[in-house]
Amino acid sequence: VQLQASGGGLVQPGGSLRLSCVASGIIFSINRMGWFRQAPGKQRELVASISSGGSTHYQDAVKGRFTISRDNAKNTVFLQMNSLKPEDTAVYYCNAASQYGSGRFTPWGQGTQVTVSS
């Protein structure tokens, strides 16, 4: 399994970023896919997920600011992040999401760092 996230960077508060993640070694199209994040000193948490049919779910903290989407033909999941806040600073990872909100596959991959700071 390979989960390769990209698109992170340093952005000012209020700015935007678009993350991408290419998954290989899994049957991408049948899996609910999720974006997770881990801030320093905190546990990894599920931020947003999207089912194989396109239904989405968001953590309250990011509702209205983040949008998850997927391209099954390219085994890719995206996260559009707008109105970024300093508290969004974290390493972001993608994985298939279990019903319990955890990642289904290992290894997780390196993730992509998002830093929101002025």
C-alpha cells in the first residue's frame, strides 16, 4: 500500500491550499477515503471523508471551509482548504477511513505538512 500526499506548505491565516493524495495497492473505488491530520503533541484525527458514492462528512471544526473530493479514475483524493486558521497547522495524511474513524491501511505514508502562520 502506498498513500502519497502532497500540496502542503506555509500559508497565511485566511489563505487556501489544495491537497492531493494518490493511493496505490488498494481497491480505491470501493473505499471510503479520508483526510486525517496530526498536530504536534496530539493524536491523529479524521478531518473529512468521502464515500465511494460521493457522500461527504466533515469534522465540525472544518465545516464550511474544507471540501473533500475524489477521482476514482486516478485513485486520487483531494482536500480543498479555504479560510485556513493557525489551528489547522498539522501533518495531513490520507487513508481509507473505517466506520470508527480510523485509517484502514498501513503504512500511512509521510503525509504533507500544512503550516498556517503570519
